[in-house]
Amino acid sequence: GSFDKDHSQPLPLAPMALSMMKTSVSGRTAPSARRASVPRVAGVRALPVRRVRMQATSQGEAQMKEAMARWETSVSEGQVLSVSGTEAAQMMKDGWVLLDVRPPGEANKVPIIGAVQVPLFIEDPGMGLGSLAAKGAYMGSAGGWWTGGTHLIPNQDFLAQVQAQVPKDAKIVIACQKGLRSLAACEQLSRAGYGAGMAWINGGCDSCRKGDLPTKDDIDIRYAGIGGMSELLGWTDVQREENKQLLGGSSGVIGFFVFVLAADIALWIYQGIVAYQETGVFKINF
């Protein structure tokens, strides 16, 4: 199968590419199915990024294309089952282990009740020039200031941490926020000997709705994937749906500034009228 090729080292894929991309497979494989044919992976799109990023290099792009081809094959051949959030929740009740591979920032923001949390990528703790340059470049991109993302690096202890908490004979359904990291995790775990059953949430937690997965305080799990200025203004899908927007979202922000402008104009006119009554000259002070 597509996962049979031996790779002793972690996949050399750019963490930013995994964190910025979202993938889904149209159609879903029912949890009870052992084999199923699933259409090709589609809809993968990376946000604009600066050239200093690893994934912008031709080598990084080639590695990503190669990995995507392997992951697509693993799903189409039925080695990895494609499930929805509600199906994953039912699988947990049926004894499957839900492995949450989201970075700590996302996993802790909206925890999944009953999940085993082991991040595939973690925030870069380095303070060297290289790390600081990467963090600064990321923060200057749309993925940083607009969505609140951070510079991530591979978790070198990922396999060891999973093996310490999940037995090799366990059936595992893997979740990440956008759907791509979970496929990468499926590949690593399959090569490490996990073969009793493997599934991924198609489209990641962003494809779920409130109540699909058991979360702390029943918070919509999509809130884990938002941040930055877009969250502050409320310009995200989940906030618009729940109407939890600063000043009512984009229309509210525009309305607020229109109100302020109208108030200023009214004040200027009032000042002009007062000045005309006192001096006979209509004068507005800006």
C-alpha cells in the first residue's frame, strides 16, 4: 500500500504548509466500511505567504505534492477511513480512540472531551536569529496578524508520546483543525505499526458544527481555528453564524464609523450655528 515504504525519519514537510492548508475529500466512508472508493482530494489552497517560508521553495512544493499523492492513495484504497465529526463522535462511543493532533494553542482553546491530545506540530520555542526571523515573517503574513496563527515546528516526540498513551492494537480516528495534519499523522502512525483501524475527520474540525464533537462547555469546535484581527472583528464564519461579533461584525463596524461621522457633522453644524448667532458669520472649526 501507499504507507508501506519505509521512512525512519519524520516527514520533511514544511509545518507552515500543513498549518495553512485545508483539504477535504468529497463523499465519506462510513465507519463500518473496511474498503471504499473515495474521490480525489480537492480544494487544497494555501494562503499567500512570503518567499522566506519553507513551503515556497520548489523543494518544499515537490515534497508536499508527493505527500498529498500518498495520502490520497491511502484514502482511496481504504487504508484510512474518511469520516465526519458526528461519525467520529459515534466511533468514540464504539471504542475508537480519538487522537487530537492539533497544536496546543488550538487544542487547549476548545478541548475535545475524551480525546488523547498529542500535537503533530508545536510552537517554535527558539529564540535564535533563525527562529525569530521565521516568527516575524509569519506574523507579518495573513496567517499571523489576521488569523492569529503562530510559527510551528514538528513535534520530534510525536510518535513516542502517542505510543505512551495509545496501544498498537487500538482503532484510531485522528482529528486536526483543517484536515491536513491528520493525514500526515495517519501516515506516521501506520508506519509505526498502528494497523487495527485508522480514520481521519474529512475537512478537519473546521468542517464540524456545534455538537458534532464533544467539547468542553459545548463550545463550537470551529472557534479553535480562529484568532487575530479576524476574530476581534468577528469576521469569521462561526462568529457570523452565532452573531458573536465585535459591533455586529463588518456591517456593525461600518455602521459605527458612519454613526461617529454623522455625530461629528452634527457637532460641526451646531458649532457653526452658535458662531453665526454670536458673530453673524457661519464658521466651522475642524
